[in-house]
Amino acid sequence: MIPAAFGYQRPSSLDEALRIIGSDGGAKVIAGGQSLLPLLKLRLGAAETLVDIGRLAELKGVRQLSDGRLAVGALQVRNRGTVGGAIAHADPALELPACLLALDAEVVARSAKGERTIPIDGFFQGPFATALRPDEILTEILLPAPRDDAGSAYVALEQTASGYALAGVAVVVFAGEGRSIGSANVALTGVGDHAYRARAVEAALAGSDGSAASIEAAAAHATDGIEVASDIHADSAYRTAMAAVYTRRAIEAALARLT
């Protein structure tokens, strides 16, 4: 397929890019293009102007903040796509949103009017929908400082051809007294219409003894309150069952890495 005609601009600075998208309601930002270009070619999306930010040095690199957090530039390359682009695209089956939710990350967004920091919990609002405003560009992802009392893991049942998750689970567990679990962050992708925190699982894990029985009981709540997706790859009943199975496996893997 050939996309509909569009204009193309390659700004030389972030400020220039922000001015363009702030004044052009039909503009779309492109960096790696791994997600956007196929949509344009299939005419599932359209743009009056593509604003290419892929060469902006301001959006590259990783740095450590004074409080120990890591700031990851939006143009950090992940295969042919970029980290920022993948998050802004918000595919319901992408693994990164779940991982960032489990890490309690934050997103930095900038417009010509200023900058704001958005908690990742609440950033994903629906399929391919985020809290970013039309005139904003995602510039950085902020990751919390490493902790010695935490273990993490991501496991997924993937669709064989695409590699996208039918049920993907990211978990961070924090040690409690003795061998107990103090608290846990649990996030799922590929199950609902966007990645989400499984609060009922987290509540069940908090203060538990980390036994096989307690983990299985907690994992059974993986889809509480969620309208589970059903499509040609897996129906809702199968996804619900696999969400519980892979939540259990992710919790076990995270606990095994807890030192």
C-alpha cells in the first residue's frame, strides 16, 4: 500500500519541532517510524505533516539524576524503533508499558508552553491512546533508583508470528520482614485495551509469605475489573486463564531474583 500524501519537516531542534506541532493540527511526530509508517501505508492512520525528530541530540542518551533516578532519552534506540515512540504509540500488547508500570516510572512531556512530568500509572488510557496532548512531545522516561530489597521479572505468552504479548506480566516485589513480601507492583499487557496495574494482585501479595499457595491465590486476581480482549489470536477465556498463569510465573521469577 502507498500512504496518502503528506508533508515532511525535519526540525533542527526540539524547540523548532514543538513550534511546528503546536501550530499544525495535522502534524504527527515520527522518530524510528517502526509503528507509524505501517499504519500510514495501510491507511489505518493519516498525517498532513510528518515531523521527523529522529536526529535531535537533545532527546538521546541516558543520565543519572542526583537522587539516583535514571533519565532515559526518548530516542534511545530499541531495534529500529525508539523507547519514547513505542510508549507514545501505546500498542495494547507492547511489553514496555507493563514494565514501566511495574517500575513506577514517569514520563516527561514538553510543549512550546512548558514541561510537565506524568506518572506512568494513568498515562495509558486506551488502545493507542495516552495522556499526551496534541502539542506535546515525550522527551524522557524517568526510572526510579535501584533498590537492594527488590526483585523484578517480565514473562509473556507471545503470539508466535508477531512476538506481541497475548498475556505479558511485569512484576517488582519488595522484601518484607523475614521471608515475607512487603509489597509488589504487578502490571499486565496484551490482556485489556491497554496496559494496566493489577491492584487486586498487589493487595493480595502485600504481607503474604510468598508461598506457592499465596502466589497462586494472588495471581487469580490478574484480570479483576478488566474487560479481557478477544480476537483471532485468543479469546477472552483463554487470555484470562493465561493472565493468571503468567502472573504466577512472573511473581515466582521476581521472588527468585530478590536478594
